[in-house]
Amino acid sequence: QVQLVESGGGLAQPGGSLRLSCAVSGSIFRLDAMGWYRQAPGKQRELAATVTSGGTTTYADNVKGRFTISRDGAKNTVYLQMNSLRPEDTAVYYCKAENVASSILDFVKRRYLELWGQGTLVTVSS
């Protein structure tokens, strides 16, 4: 069974940096785009960044120039490098994997799933 496990969250000062990791484990027969989403208390979950299997990236306007998403296909891991952190970046960050097939049958039948990690908390405060 495929699982997404995030790590790297914690406390950072304004202007500081953190690096989040999302490791995908289990049998994987299809894995397309991956992304990072975040949810602050009392707010809706929002897109932060995505990266396709081909390496194309997209970013929300409020993180452009500060965050960088990347992936290591061989390790089935996606990263989010966060620089110049601001208090408004405080949120639980969730990793998402799209169009996942965890078995040969699912792959052939095109039974794809969207999977989410458990989330990792990022707090930016002085």
C-alpha cells in the first residue's frame, strides 16, 4: 500500500529556511504530479507548489521566488525548500500525489488515486 510521509517541519524565525521532504513508500506502478499544499488554522487548504513527472513546476503567487519544489524520481521523494519564511507561511503542509496506481491491476484498469500525507507543521515566529 502506498503511503506518503512528510518530514522537516518545525519552528523557524522570519527570514529563515526549512526544507520539507515527502517520501513515497510501497508498490508504485504509476505516479504523476506531486505537490505541496498548506492549511492555516481557520483557513482552507491551498496550493503551494506542484511538480510534474517531467519536472515542470508551478507555484502560488505568494510563494514564488521563495519556495522551490523538486523531486528525486529514483527515490520517489519530493522536496520543498522554503526560504525567506514569513509568519503567514505558518501552516500544516501536506504532500499530495496524483494518479497513483499501487498495483498492476490498478495500473491496467486506470484506477488512479490521489493520496495525501499526514501533514507536517511549519511555524514561523520570532
